[in-house]
Amino acid sequence: MNNIELQSIIDKAWEARETVSPKTTGDVRSAIEAALDGLDSGEYRVAHNSEGKWLVEQWLKKAVLLSFRLFDNAPMPGGPTDPDRGESPWFDKVAPKFAGWDDSRFREAGFRAVPNCAVRRGSYIGPGVVLMPSFINIGAYVDSGTM
């Protein structure tokens, strides 16, 4: 799907958002997933600066909001660890960005993620970033060289 098709599908889904649920399949699910993947990779930005003014890409904002309807809450790894009880999961709708990542994937991404940084899928982290203890939400764009 190209961006015009994605935007059209997401805009139509937004108008019928009460029908979007974890059971949703087909073009709507695919378009929302593609938008989240684009945000995650940095290909898309929910907001960007153009000649000193911040512009919001409404279709991407809608995709993020629709994703909360598309995914149900589920236990997810990455919560705090207690020495006596082990790791505690989160219970959320947005998957953690680093789920399934290994050493090579982190090295390829080119940033550091120190303990106690929570990063959600659909956020972009640029090369050279150092993620200190923080919460990076879906739709965020953390550009290169920041800490």
C-alpha cells in the first residue's frame, strides 16, 4: 500500500472506529500495522516542523488511536524485576519496541538503551541516542544524538 491508500483506509476506519476491535482483519488491520511500522522505523512522523510551524499528520494520529482499539490488553514482558519474585509483566495494548531483539538488532539500530527505559512499538529512536531511564510513547520521534 502507498501512503495515499494507507491514509484513505485509516480515514475511513476512523469514521467507523466503533467497528474496529481486536477481531478486525483485512485492509484496516494491515493499514494500521503499516502506519505503526512506519512510525517505528522513522519513515513516518505524527508531527514534523515545517518552516518553524509544527504540522500534525492527522491520519497517523488516527492510526495510533485506532491501534488502541485494534489490540487488546495482554501481559507483556519488561516490567520491574524483584529478586524474590522474578520479573513482573506489564498489562498493556502496545507492544514493547524491543520485544525479541538480540545483540545484533541493538547494534544495527545504533543506540543505547540503559536499564529502566520503557519504549513502546511505534516510536522511532535514532542512531546515537542514549535512552536513559525514561518512557518513550508510541508516536514519539527521538532524533539522533539525543539523550
